[in-house]
Amino acid sequence: QKEVEQNSGPLSVPEGAIASLNCTYSDRGSQSFFWYRQYSGKSPELIMFIYSNGDKEDGRFTAQLNKASQYVSLLIRDSQPSDSATYLCAVNPRGTGNQFYFGTGTSLTVIP
Amino acid sequence: GAGVSQSPSNKVTEKGKDVELRCDPISGHTALYWYRQSLGQGLEFLIYFQGNSAPDKSGLPSDRFSAERTGGSVSTLTIQRTQQEDSAVYLCASRIPGRPNQPQHFGDGTRLSIL
């Protein structure tokens, strides 16, 4: 079983819709969770992080964490074509300097 | 301040040659990570440094790969006797360890092509 699993997609949504990206993780003791966006040919850039159960909102982005069920999700409201990218979920198992575990990413296409 | 800097941005070399990839992390970031990303694939962890020591080098694919870090700052990833399957983008990231909300910050990567 992989440490972090994501649906590779591709996920396609129409412009203005809500895109929902999901990630599950295996280490129940994981403390910190990050979403990165990676445009084709570019390096990953941080979108959001979350470490408390519940929702965290930042503009059009909402991260949701459920530690009991071991999943973290990212919602993108009012999706724009510029949101088309691969979204990577990363888990820091103990919240310290340890290795991060990355999922393989979900490819999102927002259709104008 | 400056972000993570990687050099060269692109490297083309012949099979069998050695290559050195450099990463200059954000000042004060004592944790440093190397990843490899093949075309259309996810991030493959290679090695993690805390200061100058590497507590986790489990991702290095073979003994042709080595990495070092000096002065708790710049790191060099060396690939000896390169093979075509080494062609990929090599990404470096740095982080302030010890705080759960601290993300990794990535450089722009080195695109390595083995002919």
C-alpha cells in the first residue's frame, strides 16, 4: 500500500464548477498535509496546508481534513481554465523534518 | 528573499558521463530534499538532508547516485556513468524543520537528458 494515494484522473470540470480532489494516506499518526499545484513543465508550488480536522478556506480553495478516515481533500470553487494543472497531495508523517510522502497527483482540466 | 536555486537548469550529456547537479536552498532552511520526476510521472523521493547529514537516503536508485551537503547549505547530487533511464527533471526542495505547518519550497529543477 502506498503512503499517499490520489486518483490520477484526468478530472475535467466546466469553467465555474467546483473541482474536488481527494487524497488518502496510510500513516494514522500523520500531522501535516499540503496541496501543491504543478503546471506542465514547472515545479510544484504550495497551494494550501492543513493540520487540524475540519475545513480551511483560502480564497477559492478549501482544504478538508478528516483524520479519523485518513483523507484530505481540496475543493476549488468557481474553477478557471488557469486552474488546469496537476495537484499533488503531500503528507508529513510527524510534522517535523521527516520525509514528505507525495501522491502521484491528479490532473485537472477546466474546460472553458 | 531568494528562493531555492538549482543549476544548471538544463543538462544534456552522453551516456556514461558523470553529472553534478547543484541546489542552493533558502537561507535558514536546514532540511533539504532531492526528488526525481520523469515525464508525466509523480515525484520520486531520492534523499533528505538535515544539516549536513542524510538521515534518509533510501530513495537513491543505485550506487551510481550520491549526494552531499556542505556547510548546511549547498547540496550536490552526483550521477556517475549516466544511463538513458536517468533522464528526468531533478527537483530540490528546502524547508524549516520542526514545525508542522512548514511546507517544502521547490526550485525550478534541472532537466537532465542523457543521449
